[in-house]
Amino acid sequence: MADSIEKRAENHRVPVRFVTRAMVKSAFTGHERNKHEIACVLAARFPELASKLPPKRKCWQSEDYRMSLFEAAALGVAYFARFAKRTSNPSTKNPAP
């Protein structure tokens, strides 16, 4: 599936970046044990997500649907941690007055 997405994106000249689970975990060094730990870090970093943080699940429970919010946020944080450094332009950080 990823290959077909990449091929279609190339046909339309849309840049594609793949972010693996390992990249997401590396963006949260020290808190990469499980999804709930990463979600807690995100809730602390983005207070608007704190009210959406589900309780830690028991091993017999299914995953709370709200975890998808934190997975998306973690993906975004990992993307910017990995790729934003390459695309940032130093001249736009401090524009002239």
C-alpha cells in the first residue's frame, strides 16, 4: 500500500515522507515504553490534549478510541523532530524589522 501511495504522489509531484514506529519512539526518548507513556508526555506538552487522555488500560481491555488522537500527535512530533531540521530556513527565523 505504501508503494502505491508513493507512486501516485510521485506522479503528482507531491513529496512523501515515511515515519516508522521506531522514529516515533526515538522522538520520545526515555518515555518510549508504551503508547500510554507517550500519550502522557504529549498531554503534558500540549495541555489542550490533557482532558482527552484516557486512563491506562488493563491488559484485558481494548484500546480506547481516544488513543488515535495521541498517535496522530506523536506522529506529528516525530515528523518535525526528524524532518523539520532539514527544511528550516535560518533566514526566516529572525526576519528583519
